[in-house]
Amino acid sequence: MVKSMLAKDVMSNKFAVMYEDMPLSKAITIFDEEEPDAIIIFSRDNEYLGVLAERWIYRARLDPTKTKARTLTRHVPKARPEENLPSVAKKMLENRVPVVPVFEDDELVGIVSDIDLLFKVVEKEFGDLKAMDFATKELITLLPEDSVAKAVAVFRDNNISRAPIIDKGKIVGIITLHDVVVRFIIPRQRAKFGDLKGEKIRPLSTPVKNVMSSPVIYIGPEGTIRDVVHLMKEHDISSVLILDEAGKGLGIITKTDLIEALVKYAGMEEEKKVFYQLAGDYEYIDGFEMEIIKEDLERFVDKMERMFDEGTLFVHFKQIKRERGNRFIVRARFITPGNVYVARSEGFGALNVLQVVLDKLEREILADKERRLEEERTKLIEKEEFWL
């Protein structure tokens, strides 16, 4: 049982500590020299405030010499050494973080990273599950000649952080937001503040074929979650492609997908066959609006409970600040035994966007149900005609 595995079984000391009023440039130095999985941020009164990850610094594109660490700190609820790993995974999912700090008697004793957690839980039956059942099957791809600038636009417009490169129907590589940040954004940021004077900066017009990772790391359609996690650990990657024998892309599975799968598998809400889980920037939603959102989600999962024996609806909110107001990207994944349904939309007002997403999701589910029924009818008719 994965619930018998505890935070203390996998926690590590691969973290550093900073105070909230220190500049982000100090954090950059720490990440470069000490290579921690995360920096844990405290106040000057030694009160725990949250977690800082390296990639957040460069994605924010702020002046690190003038911006304080507290600006990008995300508060993550503390874990206890005796807390089970599915509960820790839920904290990762809800707060969109790769690590959770572990405290004992108000003392920081370690952190749990997503890959260490996953590597541990796949020792159990959870690792035997088919990866394809939790993968995103509708791949958003790029062509080898597409520019890095286009890749960035695709990432932004589709709220994704990686895209396979396809050539003549086969996947020949993959580019990730991490690749872009490390090879293009970081050099620009450092050159801007005088750290890389005289060095040549790659233009964003560079074709993705020049920076993509190739050959790709992949599994076949029968691969398990254990296979995926072992590849992630071995190659230090956060996603694995699923390809058929001809090299055609069937899907992609990420660490976040696996964390979602673990939360579902562990049955964090065992009293319901179908339940929902929120993640992302939902804390920015107005309290009254949030109550209506929860009511809508409850009605949706109640409806799904009449159609499925079990299922989990993961809803991710991302707030985008624009000059004309704040917009939300809402992405929903409904995971059922043997299938994953996905819907996404963007617009003003989290409630309005969610209602569009739920409507899309329901139509996709009903259409799939109808297709399956039609296939069963066809098989019955063919069987009857055979005996005639």
C-alpha cells in the first residue's frame, strides 16, 4: 500500500535556506554553486514562509539584483516525517511545486522532491499501472524548422511546457520550456545585468531542430508507470513520450500526470467514487465566486458518478495578468479507468472559463460514450450476420 510509505522514507537534505529580504541574485548564486532542489525561505524572525525554485526566477524575468526572494516564494504547507506520501503528493499538486519541506517540532529536517517520491511509490502495485492510461494523448507538436520563438508562443498559448518535434509523421526530438530558459532566457538575463559581457547570445529565430533533445526518451504503449519513473530518474527528465513501433506519437506523460495518478490511486477521498481536485492559482479567485465554482464541480462529479464506476477530475487554474485585467486559463483532466479526457479554455472570470471547460469536457465524454456504444452495436450486428 502506497499509504504506508512516509515522508521520512524519501526526504533528503538537498535544499538551501535564505531569508525573504535577500535578493534573487543571491538565490541564483546558490543554485549555481550548491545545486539544491529548492531554497526554503524564512523571515528574519526565522518563521517559515515557503519555497523558491530556480526556474521560477528566470520565468519571472525580473531584475534579480533588485527583487527580493519573498516576491517569488510560494507558501507550501509543511509535511511531517510520519506523513504518508500520497498526502505529500497532494500538497505538491495543490501548490504547483516540485518539493515539499518536512518539519519536525518546527525544525526543518528535509525536503521531499517529486522524483524521489515517485521513485519510492512505484515499488508498490501503483508502479504496475499502464502509463498510457494517464497520459495526454492529443500531442501539440512543432516542425524541425519552426523557431524557438514559435515554440515559446505555443507553450504560452496552450499552457504547456514541452512539445515533440515531428518530421514526416515520426517524432524526432522534443523541446521543453526548460531548454528555452537555460539556453536562451538565462543568457539574456545575465547579459542584461552584466554577467555575460561579450558572449554571443542565440537568437530566438533559431530553428528548434538545433536545440531539441534527440533521440527522445520513450516507452511503448504497454509501458508501466514504473518504466516511466525509472527513465525520468535515469535521464533527469520530467516527461516521457509514448511511441508505437513506427515512431508515431501516442501520448506524453509528465511528473505532474504521475502525481495526479498517485493522488487518485491512493483514494484521498474514499467516500466518493468520483471526486475533484483543485490545483494552481485558485487562491486568487474571489470567495463568493469560489463557492459557486465548487458547487458546479460537485454537480459535475455527481453526474459523472452516474456514468463511471470511478474517476478523478483535476482542475488547474492559471492566472495571467494583462493590462486590461486578469485572465484565467483553466485546464481539466478527467481520469477514468482506461481513459483520460481533457478540456481547456481561457478568458476573463474563473467561473465563466470553468463553465466553458466543463461543458467541453462533458461533450467529449458523451461523444466518447456514444462512439463506444456504436462500436458495440456494430460488433453485435456483425456477429448476428455471421451466424445468419
